[in-house]
Amino acid sequence: MDKTTDSTSGNASELSDKLSKIRDSIDSIDDQMLELLSQRAACAEKVAETKRESGEKDLWFYRPEREAQILNRMSANNNGPLANERITAIYREVISSCLALEQSIKVAFLGPNGTFSQEASSKHFGHAVETVPMGSIKQVFTQVENGTVDYGVVPIENSTEGVISYTLDVFMHSPLKISGEVSLRIHQNLMTQNKNWQDVTTVYSHQQSLAQCRRWLDTNLPNAEQVPVSSNTEAARRAKEDSSSAAIAGVLAAETYGLEIAQKNIEDNQDNTTRFLVIGKQDVPPSGVDKTTLMISAKNRSGALYHLLAPLAANGLDMTRIESRPSQNANWEYYFFMDIDGHAKDPKVSKALKELSLESQLIRVLGSYPKAIL
């Protein structure tokens, strides 16, 4: 054996020894993590037992404010190398699995399976809950109201295309409350069976997704017919049946229908984000980083909107969003939907709400809930 071969063999042996020691450390850490996870799960079971023994009438096992506090604390204490987003995702699944030991939870979402709404549901609740697809936003509300499911997840606005008006309209006649929100970065993908994606003659997708990819489509598939359908999952189903077509949808839809992603992240705005609301029946206590959503009907007088905004400004509150919708009760009457920073139980917010009640014809707090955790 020459010196070169001997040196190479020695280096390989040294590398193997180093990797073996690192892997032994990983195995040891995994054993410790498993033991700690078991301890955490046992604590969750004790929480459930204690709650049941308390005899409380309204017994809530899912506590959005508590989960938000845990996730925010983990992110604040994270020193890397894992990014906060990954730490949050890991702990979300830990919390989800522990919650499943306390109570089996069903969550309705705007279906079918494979939609961004399902992805948002999993992001917020983890994968240990049962997700149930619904055919419409109204059906999601109805199932929660009837108690068939525990919570629902519905889209409310997109950073590119704006508010989902129908969701606001359903709130006008629903007793449900907002118990959380989810911000989901939306990545649109072109998927098809066609090996040459530039040959497709038809592109299916939801109308909002087509709008979010308008410039890309005009540049890369200018001659393809753009056909709006009820959902991106329906688009993927059609593309599966027709090799001359393509669909624009998320990764989950491609996996569901066995389609190849020909082009990734084709959305015109790379910061494209959709906000979803979690709807339920419970009032959520303050988490420390909260948002409140209001539905307000203004009195019929000059400067009506000014009178609604003045109490917020006087109490130093930030309004992050305002939308108006026809009341559906009379012509030219509107409801205003507002998002403000803070919880309804915060002193400043509570004071502003009392002042708003004097300035408005109707005011309803749709919910105070933790801000979305990215």
C-alpha cells in the first residue's frame, strides 16, 4: 500500500470516528427529548383531569391564549440555529399531540382536501386534530354553530387581492366568535401531467389564484385559456384528467392528485399572504399580544365614520384594518368591520369600546384573540 492510499484510509477512518461520536450524541439527545415529551404529555393528561374535576360548565381544553404565550416564549428564547418559524412549527405539533390526549378536536375548513384552508388549519392546530372539508364558507360556520365540529377556519383576506367579502357577510348573521387567526404565505405552483408545460392549452385555478399569477401567465403562457374553477383542488383534479391542461395550486394539491410541479412559486408577489380566521364559541382571555375585531353600524348623521374613529384615536389605539359591507337590511346602510390592536379587556380598549357604544347604532365584538404567529 502506498503512502497516498494509507493517508486516504486514515482520513476516512478519522472521519468515521468523528461522525460516530456526533451520532452517539444525537441518539443521547433524542432519548432525553423523548423522556421530556412523555413528561409533558403526562402533564397534559393531568390538566385534563383537573379541569374535569373542577365541574366547570363551560370547559375549554383548547386555550388559544395559552398556546400563543408558549409559542411566543419559545421564539423569544430561541438562540438558533433553527429559525423561529421552524421552532414554532415543531412546538405546534407538540402542543397538538398533547391536546389530543385531553380532547378529540374537529376543525372544519373550506374544502376540498388539499386547499390552502386545510394547510392553514394544520398550521394553526397541528396534525393531531381531525380536519373536515366543507363546500362553502357558510357551511363551515353552520357546522361550528351546530356543534358538529369544534372550530372552523375560513379565509378573510389576501395581501394581493384584498378582503373576502362573503366571510364578513356571514358574520352579520352568525353568533360565532373569532378565537384566532392564521397568516399563511401563499406559494402558487404550475402543475401538469404534460412533460412540456409550455404546450398546455388550458390553465385551471380559483379566480383569486389566477389573479395572483396574472403577470406570470401573460408572460409564460400567453396563449393558454385561463379557466376559473371553484377551488385550486378542483383545478388539480381537472389537470389530472387532461394532459393538455395545467393547474395552479399549492403543494398539497399536487400531492393529493399525483401531479408534477412544473414551475414553483409563480405568484407575482413573493410576499403573497392569506389571512384566515379561526371561528368558535369561546371567549379568549388576553395573551399579551392580541387583536380585537369589531362589527359596527354607524348612526345616520353627518361625519358618522369620524365619530366611530375618534374614540380609537383618543385612547391611543391602532386600527389595522377597516372594511364596509352593505347591511342587507336597508339601502345605503353599512356595517364597518374594524381590527384594532389590543384585547377587549385591556383598559384602553375597554374604555374605547364604551365610548364607541355611545357613538354607534350597533357594536359587536366579534372576538379578541392572539395575533397570528408566523
